[in-house]
Amino acid sequence: MTIRLYDTRAQQLRDFAPLDSSNVTMYVCGPTVQSGPHIGHVRAALSFDLLRRWLAHRYERVTFVRNVTDIDDKVLANATQTESWWALAYRMEQEFSQAYAAVGILTPTYEPRATGFIPQMHDLIAALIERGHAYAASDGSGDVYFDVRSWPEYGSLTHQSVDAMEAAADAGPRGKRNPQDFALWKGAKSDEQPDAVWDSPWGRGRPGWHIECSAMSRRFLGPEFDIHGGGLDLRFPHHENELAQSAAAGDGFARYWVHNGLVTVGGQKMSKSLGNFTLAADVLAAQDPLVVRYALAAAHYRSSLDLTESSFAEADAALGRIRSFLERAARLPAEFAWTAERATDDDADDGEASLELLPAAFAAAMDDDLGVPQALAVLHETVRSGNSMLDAGRSADAQLAAMQVREMAGVLGIDPLAPEWSTDKHDRAEASALDALVQTMITQRAEARAEKDWAAADRIRDAIGAAGITLEDTPDGTHWSIDG
């Protein structure tokens, strides 16, 4: 097996070789929690959830770190007299966590908050000053800056020269040697919240945005790790600055840089600052969360995604086809019945066995820079062939196809029969009541047909059809499903 990933720094596909084949290490930039998540945030998190899931299939373990920026200019700006910055940050963090959980994004191995790692940031800043790559401002402001011209490789991630870069906008020009120098530590200001500061060797203040990720990735993954991920909009200045400060401090830092494409509106990046965003909560209130996951996952992770109502309609229809086939296969006679538990039990003695259930074309697509669109094509082709096998009475072959579909859908987190997508107690009660009513009508129709009362049988079938329910007559009985 060889996984290839597009490395932003190398600007090409590279064979993936982890430092430790028994533990792949990933750090992904998480949210700045000044307000609730929009659907672009969910798409970004889902992109790396898919990568993490695939790496977990290919390797023994994935240590996945996603940070929370809970102290930042924007967080402070959105605080009010009735809600302090830290209370706002915590509330918004919960909204992000709820949105992620709703679409089945796995929780990180570690999810550190920036405010919990101030001492580690101090240590890193001190090391940069000692190495001659950072300096305390001479104007008494308490600011500390990274000296970009002291590091010849600055700009290597985005392939820019310093002279072509705009001035760093994360701090005012006070005490800077160069306009592009960026803040590692921000001295306290009289107009900011008095509890948003920490003591430091350079005076009271708070961390700059970029230093937190370098400090926290080092804390949880060590000085060098496999993959650094984030949205395409984070390449500059955030990731460029992370790379510079970590490398200048002597760390190997990230070996692969992976960036997901953005959600767009009319071809323009979805952004809170542009005011063209759609809140994740609004989308999840209007759509089935599994449909949202499918719609966000269906495009290649590096492509832009312009979501429309048709995106969700297409996702719903695609999931309906998967669910319908799996439900048909589940109705096979007992000798052909299959369950996820059976597949798991059969594969328990061989760690590679579960991968053998995946069609080779599916695995090849996923290995090729996480080709989810191509992998979905394999999944749906298996659904089509599985339905044909059921129609032809090839029950054993259909059973295998269903197991393969379940395995592929499980890898992508879109198995409609998985427990995480099961309906709540109220919905199950409604489904049970509906099933009882429909089964009664099916029995009445069967009795009418047995008595050759074809008019009554047709009336019952038409009444069922008018309610949006389809009947399927099979050798082992009549089954019903709701029209997709």
C-alpha cells in the first residue's frame, strides 16, 4: 500500500511515510471561537476527519490533535459587559463541538485550548530570542516579534519572498524592525479586558495567534510530526509563521502540509468577515445531519465547494439508494442474513481482513490523495450490482456486496444503518406505529388477492402508494419502503 497526499509546501503529490508506522501524528488548526461555526468550518473539520479515518484503516493508530484558539483579538472584540471573553469562548467552543458531533466528526485524541499552554509559549519565545530570531520591542510596549529577515527560509511554505509580502496585520507597527515581523507576544493595552493578560518575562500581555500552534503541537506530538492540516486560507500568514518560528527554534515540525478547499458562495470564500456565511446550526436544523455529512464529503477535499439546495437533495437521494439496498439485503432468508457484528467477528483475528472487504478500486481511490468522489463511485456501483444480484436471486453474492457497501460507508462515516445515525426514541415509536399500520394493510391486500378480489387489492395498494410508500413483492413476503 502507498498513500499519496498533496503536500502544499512541495506543491506536488508525495508518497506518505509516517515517522512511526504504528502511530501517525496529525495536528489540525481548529476554530477561533469568537462566534458560532458556519458550514465552511464544518467542511474543514470533516475533510480531516475523513483523512484520519482512512489513515486509521491503513495504520495501527492515529494521534489527532485539534486546537481551540480561545484568546484572540476577535474573541476580545466580541465580548460584552454581560459576557466576558472567556465565557464567550467557552460557549462558542461548545457550539463548534455540537456541530462537529452532529455530522459524525470523531473527537480529537487531544483538543488543547491556547490559554492552557502559556508557559510552553513562553519557553518557545525565549528560545527564539536566544537564537537571534525574535526580539522584544524597544518602545516599552511589552511586544515580542519574530524577525522574519533573520530566517532565510521564511516564505518557503507559500513560495513568497519577504519583499513581496504585505505588512503583518496581527499587531501595530510599534517597536517593529520590519513591517512583516509578526507578534509572538502582545503587551497589555489599557483598552483591553484586564483579565485577558498573563505575566511573562517581557511584561504582562497575551500570546500572538501563531505561537500557540507551534507550542501545542510540540507539547502533544513532539518537535517533529507527520501531518499539519488546515483550511486553504490558513496557508498565509498563519501556517507560514508557524513553520518559520518552529524551524527557527530547531524543530523539524510538520513533514507534510495538507490543506482543504473552501466553501464558497457565488464563487467567493464563505467568511464571517465578508458576511456571506451560513451558520452550521441553521443548515443542521433544516437538513438531516447525515445528508449534510454526505454533501460536504462528496467533493474532493482540495476543491472549492459551492453548496446549494440541490447539493443536499442529491446527497439525500444517494443515501436513500444506499439505505434501500442495505435494507433489501437485510431481508434475505436467514441463511443469507448478514450483520455488521458478523463481519467484525469474522475479521477479528486479522487486522488486514477488514480491508479485504473494501473493493480494490475503493482503496486505490482513497490512497490517491483521499479521492472520496472516486471512492463514492465505487460504493454506488456496488449498490447497483448488489440490487441486480438480489433481483436475480443471487443471495450469497448480494450478501457480500452488502458487506462491502457497509464497510465502504463505514470508512467514510456515512453508513445509514450505523448506530450513530439511528433515530431517537420518539422517531422509533413513530416508525413502529407506521409499520404496524402498513403491515395491517399488506395483510388485508394479501387476503383480498387470495380471494381473487383484485379490485380491493388494487385499492389498498393505491392507498398505500398515495401515502408515498412503495411495496415490493418477493418470494419471502411483501416489504415496504418510503419513496425517496
